[in-house]
Amino acid sequence: MYNIEFYEDSNDRSELWEFLESLRVKAATNKDARIQYKQISLYIQLLEDNGTRLNENITKHLDDDIWELRPGNNRVLYFYFKNDTFVLLHQFRKKTQKTPKREIERAKAERDDYLARKEAE
């Protein structure tokens, strides 16, 4: 069993958490939102239960220590921190075959920010 944390920026704001919360609210009246919410939640649960020992259609290594969860056409970028903890960084809708470099760079910047602030604690 692994731990899951949501990355929060310097304003204690988690873009991913807010996205999931908005999907949860929309899910009451919108079938697409309900499907997305359930699928993303399931994939996060699978990561929590199994770590990265999952099929490549569920999770995939991208670059350095950046990985992605792959629910439908959503992507949730994350990295392994320590003490069996995964940090979920941000989400985007994948529209191209290859993961955009800017999304990977953004994930690395978020990871670096997270690590720097953890070190300062």
C-alpha cells in the first residue's frame, strides 16, 4: 500500500484536487463528468494499491522520475517521493500521440518546487 499526496503550489492550491472536485460536482448531472471522475479515481486507487507495477495502459514512465496515469484521454502526472509516497502533480487532456514536452517540463518544475519546500520544512 502506498500513500498519495496532491501537489499544492505556494498558495496551498492543488489544481488537480480542484479539477477532481469540479468533476465530482458535475457528475451529478453530467454523464461524461461522472465517467471521468470514476475513471481518474479508480486509477489513483490502483496506484495507491499497486504502485507503478501496473499495466502500461494504466501508468507509464515518461522522463526522469515523472510518470503518468492514463485514464481515458486524461493524463495525471506524478512522481515517487519517498516512504512509499506518490505525489500527484497536475492533469491535462491528451490530444496528441506524444505527451507534450511542456507538460513534462511543468511536472518537473512542480516536482522541484515540492522537493524544495519539503526540504525547507
